[in-house]
Amino acid sequence: MPKPISQKKTYSIDNLPKEKFDLLDEYIGGISDKEGSLIHILHKAQELFTFLPMEVQLHIARKVDIPASKVFGVASFYSYFTSNPVGKHTISVCMGTACFVRGSNKIFDKLKELLEVESGETTKDKLFTLKDVRCVGACGLAPIIMVDDKVYGRVKLEDVEGIVKNYKDGE
Amino acid sequence: MSVKSLEELRKLREEAKGKLTMRKDGEGDYIELMVGMATCGIAAGARTTLSTLLDEIQNKNIENVKIVQVGCLGYCHSEPIVQINEPGKEPVIYGNVDEKRAREIINKHIINHELIDDAIIIETYKKP
Amino acid sequence: MDTVRSHIMVCGGTGCISSDSDKLITLFKEKLSSAGYDKEVKVISTGCFGFCGQGPIVKIHPDNVFYVQVKLDDVAEIVEEHIIKGRVVNRLLYEEPFYKRKIQSTSKMDFYKKQYRIALRNCGVINPEEIEEYIAFDGYEALGKVLIEMSPKDVSNILKDAGLRGRGGGGFPTGLKWEYTAKSPGNEKYIICNADEGDPGAFMDRSVLEGDPHSIIEAMAIGGYSTGANTGIVYIRAEYPLAIKRLNIAINQAREFGFLGKDIFGSGFDFDISVKLGAGAFVCGEETALIHSVEGKRGEPTKKPPFPSEMGYLGKPTTVNNVETFANVCPIILKGSEWFSSIGTETSKGTKVFALAGNVNNVGLVEVPMGTTLREIIYDIGGGIVGGKAFKAVQTGGPSGGVITADDLDTPIDYESLKNIGSMMGSGGMIIMDETSCMVNIAKFYLDFSQDESCGKCTPCRVGVKRMYEILERITEGEGTSEDLEKLELLANMIKLSSLCGLGQTAPNPVLSTLNYFYDEYKEHVENHYCRAGECKSLIKYSIDANNCIGCTACARVCPVNCITGKPKEVHIIDQSKCISCGACFDACKFDAVIKP
């Protein structure tokens, strides 16, 4: 599942909330082996900022005292990290083998059509980000889609529209 | 608390084990006490019977007994009913098991292997 | 009197939680307390029962009654009928797919009958968040025995005699691995548990960590003692939040009881464990890549030798074992090597956990002795193919493995036999496919995975696998040539021989194996532009069977490009030049009149 071109570019954003940086600094300050814990720091940063814009990556590089290229190298290597802003809800379609065999690719296509986005992109109204993800390990319920942390199992093609609508109406 | 020897660990295990006997799945190695817990049983005090049996088992540290609640056993006139299934033996059914008799069942029947004659409803009964 | 008479065990594995089992627990507690039974009946969240396709699962002790697909609405009935009146709720029992019989206890279900649980022994039996329950089931006895009665060498010897081999896929003898690290010079050594389960479709490691985390902690401490390591690291996927939580709880409890920390069991041996998170990279299943990731770097592999047992984490001797491998250690120490080696085949001892998924009736985690045949797993335990369709193939070994056809269903499974038929054990994913799965498409699926997960360090894997993927893409779109088939095979063999690490070396396997067993299907795609499974969209041409069409107009109404014409009550016709093969008419027709070639 290749990342779209847009995601390979690191997103830049001003005016990130200072209190989040403070929280991040506090977390980094509590670690003794900072460089060895780079992945943990990135996890924390993504938890705080929901994604990893350039400013955050640079900030981490300064705090940990390593080149920014190294931070970017690690952040871009792992599929869990994203340097693009995400929508209010993230819809993840499981692309594990069990789900694939039970038709998750068709569900994914349907979602792409419905939301008018490609994998990894966010809808124009900033409501949804669509992602394909690796096996979430609930193969018994295949095929699976997740909206944020809520898992929908044994999804049928005709259910998709209703699930999306539910979240749209909730706005 | 810090465990510093196998003896300490084993002591801890014995304590913890007592609470989990009921999770053993094996059939045949356990004496099964069935308590009738249908509406009539409950009305006659089967809940007290059940907890008394459990209490007595724990007090006497008996490990090979499992207490199961079941539906109506069909002897509504003598509720609460307790049926004892011992591996390789014919089941025995006791009637009118109140708190006192429940303790008696554990102490006489289970520990000393003697039947409590005046409480038996029916002695021989083929398991289906 | 506060005597507990019954335990309600509710599955708290990720699969069942996805269908609201956590809410079941809360509701059970509420209902019990309003009925006044909360003191005598305990509700316990336990690990995965393995029968995930039937979840959420609720098991009631001591009656040994197993309820499946329990919904929130069923809770009141279970409490009122089963708990209060002692009557089993028949409606919620498992029904055999074939005989349609309701079954009450697990020991009578085909799904469980042929299983033999060593690694999963405590899953679904204990509360993973209570160390006392683990201790009650012989927990930490093996660690005590090892530290007090055995030498480090005795430990690796007993594993060698038992014949335990790595369960992550490689199958390297575990005892030997431990011995190598022990022999490496230096007094700073590490032991790492690989819980970065990356094979799409395998989830046994997650289930063990969620259902029995102490067994991994205990085994890691034993491994630390045997190899001379005082530090253990669990490298776990960030996508497994529940497993991470339970593991951390367990580590803290183990510290509290003195099973981790200084001077364990008064033996003078110190050992502690930390948890490191992965961030989604399949290549990190490779030992050397994993070690780099633990160090906080990009997870790229390096050449072996030097092996991690000589130069691993921070350049120090390191042992890396998989979760399931660790889960086998304590029973071997307690029951002896002879017991373990009596199970299994000549070369592969013990059991293996498989994640059964795909088009099979009983989806779930199963643990069987090595040497069990695929037929037994799929038909006896798995309950056969969904909807009684024809079995086509089973895929094992994930992106590194291959397909096995009906001809080899009676092969007893072990490391060697699977290799001989062109697949591999892998971590234990087992995907069952029926006639509706296209083998070219499956090969493409795995290659898509591998080309995306390639770390990019070596050319054969980075470029080669991508080229193979492109060829497969062409074939599934009906633009492949016979030359492409030759090129595919040539590339596959080249990549196998020249890639740096296991990922590249095994990435072509799904293609080679499908080419071998399903060459006809590839040929049909290329020569006749025909996909017999009807999965490759570009190759499907729908048409209408004039004998079956009653002219209901359902197809014409759903067609997005208006290419179906016909009057009501007359036979309809599809204009092939406009048709985009979306399949909407096929789904809409109730009379089987729309046909795929």
C-alpha cells in the first residue's frame, strides 16, 4: 500500500499550541536515553499533535540533539507515523489477508468513491481521513473497518454508506 | 511482598488455588455436588444451602469437589435438593438440605464417606 | 456469607472487545448487583478463547457452559435463567455447522477436541491482570526451579533435548540460540521478545500477551538466566494497545512479587524487563532490523554474520525469540524434555498455534500438535468451507509463504514438510481460500504488501519486487503476455538469491508457489483474458442469460453507465462497449440471469 505523493512531503504549520510543546518537552526531559527512545518520543508527539508536522520534527531534533534528517528518517520509515494533518475521524480499512479474502478491497474502493479521496488523504471538509491498515488482529470478524477506535466487524458493502452517514450526521 | 523461595511460592499457590477450583474442566476426577436452584429450590432456601456448602468446602480445604447449580431436579416436595455425583458411583440425592444438613453432607458424606441415611431421597438412580 | 460460587468468564481479547465484550462485563456486574448476586458470582475478563469467529464468548464456571455470540440484550437472560435459576440458556449455545446440534461444553466441540494447548494453556482460563491466578496455575514455579536447582547450561540443554524450535517462522533450535549467546564473551547481554507480529492474518502473539502475559515474563527471565542477560526488552507493535497495557500491568505485578528485580528467589540473579514500541514496519520481524528499531533507529537489516548472539543490541550479545517460543518454555521446564519431545513429528516437536481465517466456518486461534494434517485443521477443527463451497487452497507463512492445494491436504504439518511442498510454517497464519479467490490476485496481494514493506536498503528487494508487482498488475488487468510469465519466474529466483534479508529472500514465494500450482490460471489470464474466480475486474464481462431473464428491469435501474437496455418483461441486453464491469447488475439480479463468464 504505497503512500500517496502528498504524504511524502512534510507538512508545515505555524501557530502550534505552546502547551503541547511543553507537554512534549516534559516527556522528553524524563527520558535518560533520549536517542534510543526516538520512536517513543515520536509516538508521544503524534499522540499530542495528531500528526508530525515539520515544526514538531525539528523541535524534537533540537531537544534530542540529533540531526533533523535522522528524525525525518525514522518518522518516514514507519507506517504508524504521518506527517500530514488528519481529519476529525480516521477511517481505517483492514487489509490483512483474512479481511482481503473476505472482500475488504471492495469496501475500500467503495469508501474511496464515497469520500472522494485516495488512501491517506483527508476529505475536503476535514471530517474524514481514509487509511488502509495492516491486520488489526480481529480476523474472526473479517472484513473490518475502524472509525477512530470503534471497530465495525463483518462489514457488508451496503453497510458502508450508513456507517459514514452516522458520523456525518453527528456533526 | 517479595517471594524468596519455592516454599513461599507454593504457599501462595495453595491460597490462590482454592479460589479457582471451579475452573477445572476435567470430568471424572471431581465429586460434583448439584444444587437444585429452580424457583421452588430458591424459595426453599437453596441459596443458603449453596453458600454453606461452598463455605464448608473452603473451611475444610477440600479440593476435589465442584459445586454446580442446576435447574429443577423434580423433587419439589423435598427442596432444597443436593445431588452428589462421585466418579464411579451411583448418584445420591439428599432432600431438605438446610444449613445444618449441608455441613453434615460435607463432613460425613464427602470427608468420611458415610451416607446420611435419613436425608436420602433416592439412593439409586441411573445417570442418563 | 461472601463465598463465591460461580465465575463468569468474559473474553477480553481484542476480537471480542471489538464486538463490545467490555460492555458485557459492565452490564453483567450491574445486573448481578441489582439481583443481589454480586457477592457470590464474580465476573472476570479473561484472555482469548480462540474461537474468535463466534465471539463475544462467555464461559460460566463451574458448570462449564460455553455461550457464543453473546449480545448486550442477552445478559439479563443469562443472569435470570442461568445464574439465578440454574437453567442453561440453550439459544446461546454453540451450534455445530454440520449436524446442527447445540453443544454446551468445550470438550465436546470439534473445534477444541483435536487441539492441544501448551502455548495457549492459560488463555481463557485465567484473569491476565491478576498475578495470583497465574501463580495458581503453576506460575513462576519454573523460574524458581531454574534459579534454585539448575545451571544456565542445564536450561539450554533441556530445551535442546525437548527439541523446541523458533515459532516465529525460522524454526531455529531455541536451546542452541541460548547456548550461543551464553558462550559469547562479555557480561552485558540482552534478551529480546519479538512481539512485532507483522504477518497479516496472524494474531497468536497478541492473544498470548493479552491472555497470559506472565508466561512471557517468566520465560524471558529464565532465558536471561540461561544466556547471562540481566535486561529483557519486549518489542511490541504500537497497534496492540491492549496487549501493551496488560503486559505493563503484569511487569509491575512481577516486580511487586519479586519475580523481576534484584536477587530473584534469593538466588542472586537480577533481571528486569522494559517495553519498547514498534511503529509499523514488517521488516522489523527480521532480527537485525528489529534490534535497530529497538535502538530507536530506522528498522533496516544488516548482514549476518555477525549474528545477534555475538553482536546485537548496542553491540552486545543478544537473543531474540518470538512470543510463542517463550510461551512454550515454562511447561518444558516443569514437565521435562521427554514430555515435550513425545509430542509432534521426528523433526518438529511440540505444538504450533495457527490463526485460522478466510473462508472457513470456525475462524479462530487453534493450537495443534505438530504432524496434524491440514485436512484435520480445516475440516475437523475449522468446520469446513463457508457455504459448503469447494476448497481451493490454503495459504501459510504469510507474505513469505506459499499456497497448498487439495492434493497436499493430508500432509502432516511440520517445518520440513511445509517447505517441501513450497510453503513454510511462518508465524502461523493460515488463510483458507475457496473457488471465489483468484490465485493471481492473491499473489499480487502479497507482493503489494512486500513491495510496500521493503525497507529499500538492497536493490533486488526494493526494485525487483516492485517490478514483479507491476507485472502481476498487468496480468490482472488483462494486459499480460507469455513473456511476462517467464520474466516473473526469472525475477523471482533472482530476488530470492540476492536479497540481503529474509524479507527479500522470501518475498517471491507467493508468486513461485502459485505459478507452480496454478499455472493454468496465470495462462488463462494472459491468453484468454479470463479470470475463473471472477475477481479480476478488468477481465470480467457480464452478460444476460436470455433463458433466466424475466425482464424485471432491476439490472437496468442499478447500472451506473446505463449500458443495459430492454423493455419490462422482455430480455435485457448489456452493451459491452459501455460496460465498466462494476458488478452492480450481477448483485441486483434475483434470477441468476446476469452471468459472469
